[in-house]
Amino acid sequence: MAKPRANPAAVAERQPADISELWAQVRSGHRGGHYYLALFGLRRYDPIHAMDQVQRGFTYTAFERFQRNTELPYRLLAKIVEIPERTLARRKSAGRFEPDESDRLARTSRVFARAIELFEGNAEGAREWLTSPVLALGGRRPLEFASTDVGAIEVENLIGRLEHGIPS
């Protein structure tokens, strides 16, 4: 699969601010360790802050922001992070996710961010690739494959191979 070339200025104009922030981190070469948290609207990427956010639990507002930024259907996102829709409704009322749920959300964000890198800042291309069957993953969709830590590592490894032109 050849990755599409994108005009960085044109991509930035069409993207939500959080995706533009993520892409700016990537392009600067100074992306913080957990730059993918930009998809939740967060702007501190250091490991201690990231860990604190996950352990405290992401706010429901951050989840909504992630969903808007990725434009992933609500039901698909719920399935990928293994949070039943009724539980999501309870989290909305409570205003916050549990740490294990936040960890799964962060993992999904990390994979989505890596796909944005693969598609040179194009979130639409990343979303399309993540939700389409991929032969290298046995015909599975990368985002669903990444619903476990083992699967997420494999998807990230595949993205790395594609970035370097290694046939997969």
C-alpha cells in the first residue's frame, strides 16, 4: 500500500485543531512521548501527566472530543474500547471514565495518531485505513485488531513497516 502524499498546509486547514496540534508535534520532530493525547484536547504530553490522566480517568468531555476528532461512529468506538453503550451512558452521567477504560481509550488514540502519521496528517485517510480490512492483519480491520494491547502493537508495527516501504 502506497501512502498518499498530502500538502501539509492544505491538510492543516481542513483538520480540527486537535489533529492540527498532533500533526504539528509530529512535523516538529519534538513530539512528546504521549502526543496522541492531543486527540482528547490535552496539551501536556509528558509521561507523568499522561499516567495521572489515565489513573484519574478521562472526562466524558475528553471522550466526546476524541470521538469528534476521529469521526469514529459512537458504536464502533464503544466496541473497540470494550465499553458497553449502557456503561457509556453511566460514564456520561458520572462525567468520568474508570482508569482501565481510560487506558483502552488512550491505546486507541495512540493507534489513531500513528495512522495519522502514516497518512501525513490526513485524519480521513487514517480513519478509512483503520476501518478497512487489511490483508497483513488476516483481513481484519486495524482498529478492531488493536482492541487488545498485543493487537495494537502489531498494528503499530505494521504502520512502521508501511512508513519505511517494507512490504507487508
